[in-house]
Amino acid sequence: MSLHHVRKGDGSPLLLVHGLGAGLQSWDPIIDELAAHREVIAIDLPGFGKTPPRSGEVSIATLADSVAQFIDEQGLEGVATAGQSMGGRIVLELARRGVGGDTVALDPGGFWSERELAVFSYTLRPSISLVRALRGALPALLGNRVSRSALLAQFSAHPWSLTQKTVLPDLLGLADAPATDAAMDALTKGPKQQGAPLGSVPGRVTIGWGRRDLVTVPRQAHRAVAAFPDATLHWFPRCGHFPQWDAPQKAVELILNGTH
């Protein structure tokens, strides 16, 4: 399968892998700043954005397969990668396999306890259903400070300060992407993320986490670092699940400093 993608900028290549939501548009708040320093390649995973769904099983493993195949097809061996949420888990999975180079994972999934996983499933699925029910009204609702704060309380530490332009693509993606439900099943019903022994990853690993993340809660960060002992952990203060929303400049700095 060929993954839809965009390329921006010049310099050493940096591959961006999104989470649930808008596909590569999820990176819009920071992609231009990243592209001022790097050649940025942002992809749409299968069933998100402009990439059609894959046939057969959808799992973290098969999504990582698709990204690994893209890296091979595009001649990007050793490419630095950055991912957020599900995308953060995918780039860690690639690093575990020895694929790519330096890795930056922002608030990755897969490191929850059974109770945390149940809470994740039982809160995020209704949120997705709500977004679908309100789909036609989302532009107006997200343009209002009060309704935006109510809709995004699970995702952002300060939703009232965000703009409609920043958040609308991801919520429309949650509602519209053909792979949303299958990806949710992969996250909630599939295996937890495996780690990588010390010294086995192909480059530096940096894990960034929002101190106020209510989706992948902060205590999961310590499990992620225990699973990837080569990793350096960075905290984003006053930040929820989307550092590119809540702390865009800090997210840019972490990605650029954590990759080359």
C-alpha cells in the first residue's frame, strides 16, 4: 500500500507519524516550524487522511509494517521519526524492530495498566461517538470558547486558549476516518507495547509526556521508559495529550533536539 504523504523543507529527513484523528494534518500546528530546519515527511496512515484503509487486520503491528514499508520504498533507511499518541507508539515499535534512526514519541499509547486501559476505552469511545453526533456543528462549537473547553477537556490542559483552526481537523478526523474504530480496537484489545533491551535501538529515543494528559496518564511515562531503557523522558508542563496543541514551541524544540 502506498501511503499518502507530503514533504516540506530541506535538510536531514524527519518522518512524522500521527495518532487518531486528522492524519498528517494533525501536525499542522508545528509542521512549518519543523520544515524550517528539516525535510519533513508527514504521512497518512492506512484509513486516515487520504490513504485508503488497508485490507485485512488492523493492529499496531500492521500499521507499523505499513510505515516500515514506506520507509523502504522511499529510500529513507535510518530516517529520524517522531510520532504522537498512537503514532508515538508506532515509532517506538519501529525503533524496537531496529527501523529508522533517532525516535521522538509524544504521549505514546500502549503502556497502561488494565484499569487504565479500561478507563481509556470507556471514556474515549463515547467521546468519539459524541464527536460524530455533533459533526455538522463542530465548526461552530469549536469556535466558541465555552463549548470548545467542554469538548476538549479530555485532550487539552487549556482548551479555551486553542483556536478552531488548530483543533478542528483532528476532531473531524475522529468522526470521519474509516480506520478510527479499527484503530481503537487495536489499541484497546490488542497487546500492550513491547520494549527494547538496552542498546538495541537504532538511535536516540526521547519520550515526551504532558503532565496533564488525561488520555495516556502521566504515570504511564515511567513504564514507557522502563520498557525502553535507552530513552530520555521529557515532561511538558501544563500540557495535555497533544503537545502540538498545548505546547507547540516546546514540541518543536524537543523533536529537533531529539533527532538529527
